[in-house]
Amino acid sequence: MDLQDQLKNLFPDHKPSEETEKETPKSDIWLQDDPIICKYEKRKGKPITILEGYTGADKDFKLLAKELKQKLSVGGSFKNDSIIIQGDYRDQIMSILKEKGFNVKRVGG
């Protein structure tokens, strides 16, 4: 028994007004047609994941970087129109970006 049924049992005389449709939450970040390139490198012996190829505003890409770092609980930065995430998180990053609606291309390995 869901909440709607429970409410109908509690208030049988109540006639609900127009039911609102549940909308999918829209992202504030601009989605592009070209894929974002997700690649793996090692710098000073430590693995990093680099995201490049975003053609929108820098502000949107910085917001995306912040959100990725928070979801993955890792460090990273935004430099030279690319997001640098500490560690090899290509699979997780690609799944997060695909959920948001981005096209992602895996490069290297």
C-alpha cells in the first residue's frame, strides 16, 4: 500500500486536484554533441584521469569537476580546459557522465 492509497483511506471525501507529473531533473550544465574524451595517464608515477573536449562555458565545466570530485571522494583540479582527477576512475566517471546525458569516449588502455 503506497502513500496515495493510505491518504485515500484517511480522507475518502477528498477529491485530488490535478496531479503533477514527475519531471526528470534537468542538469544546469550544457550538453554537447561531441564526446568528452576520458583518458588515463601517469604523472610522477601516480595515476590520473583526464577529461577533455568540453566546448561549453568554463563555469559549467568547473561545476562538473566539483560534482565529480564530490561523488568520487577524490582530489582533482580544473586546468587548461581539462579536468584532472587523482586516480584511475575512468569507468565510474564515464557512467556518471552517461547518466547526465553526455557522450563519452574512452582513450588509451
